[in-house]
Amino acid sequence: MTGTDLQTKGMLCDPGDHFVGAYEVERKYAVADLEVIRRQLEARGAVPFTLGNTEQDIFYDLADRRLAHNDQQHVLRIMRPSGRALWISKGPGPDKCVSMDLPEADQAHKMIVSLGFEEVERFEKSRDIYFLGKFHVTLDEVPGLGRFIELAIMTDDADKLAEYEQEIADLADTFSLSPEALQTQSYRAMQQALKDA
């Protein structure tokens, strides 16, 4: 991928294999101050991938809500100002994830709806992504929910999932992220829990 292609997609560096794989091992932690984490990342030589983006996630399901019942999600993610769009399929289960770049968000939305999917929810967050070795580290600010760091790695090798879970736990320790700060719900579920409270 050339520098011009990367800039067109709002990327500051080539992602390489960071987002390749059928599985994503990801752990999310609540944090008080993202700038403290950012300084730690910069001190470790983390490479910025995308900075200053607002991401809008549009969630889809079929009329019978079979995706929700099967612990699956289909999401169209629109990133601004970079202009990137991703179609993401998560599940069944917490680690299964596939995604693909799409050239045009509005057309993608129309295509997904034409396939029989219905929009069920929209969700927005501010997000910066860094690469730290083989891991990608995401700094999120979510209106109404707070600030979070996500540590993640993708793979096609299901046998590596337990090993990567331990490596992510070890990486979290180096950022002084406590087990109590671990968030096991998605942002969407966290937001729904707030509405239901």
C-alpha cells in the first residue's frame, strides 16, 4: 500500500497484518486519563495508526433478531474525518471477528439494508489507534460511558487464543491496568444497561 493510498484511507502507517484473522482477542479497561496512557505508548515507541477519528457504528439485524440470539453482530463503522468505512461481523462468541474495508459508507448502508438487514442502533465514540509490537492499542472516549483502553490482537489460529489472552493480561499489567478495571461488556451493552438503570 503506497503512502498516498494510506492517506486516502486516513491511515498514518501501513497496518500490515494487524487486522488480519478470523479471531480477535481483545480486552477493554476503564481508565481515568487517556493522556497518561498515550504518554506511556509514546515512551514505548508505539506507532500511531489513526488519530482524532470519530467512529459511528451502525448495528444491523434481521427482523427475527437471529444475530442477537446467536451472539452475533453486523456493524457498519464510519470513521470521520478519515472517511474510512468498515463492515464488521462479530461472533458467535467473543473472539470471532471478520471485517472488510468498504469504499463508500452510504452505498454500503443501502446494500446491507437491501440484503434484508434492519438498522437497530447507532453508537458513536472518539478513537485513536496505536500499534505496539504485534498488538493494537485503542484509546476510546465514549459519551456517557467514559474513557477506555483496548488491547487486542488478531489471528487465524484458534490454538493461540489462550496464549494471546495471557499476553494481553501481561501487557495490561505493564500499563498498571487493574483486573477491577476490566470491562467485559461491549460499549453497546454498557450503554443499554445505563438506559435500563
